[in-house]
Amino acid sequence: MLRTITLGSCVSVQGTFVRTMPGGRIAVQVDKTIYAGTPIPKKN
């Protein structure tokens, strides 16, 4: 499942969901790199 997260105030990353982390953050994987950040809410 693809998810989008924000890293800081301006940078967004979209990748494959890996896991939920403490504090409401999630981790996504892009190629071999895993990024952790705040998820962008899904639109209805």
C-alpha cells in the first residue's frame, strides 16, 4: 500500500508502507531506503 509522509515542513515522500511508529509516525520504503515521518491524511 502506498502512503505519503512529510519530512519537516516542505518535503514529502511517497512509498510502500512499512510500519507504524510511536507518536503517530509511520515508516515507508523507497527502493532500499526507509523514511519515517508524519502521515498525510487520506482524502475521502
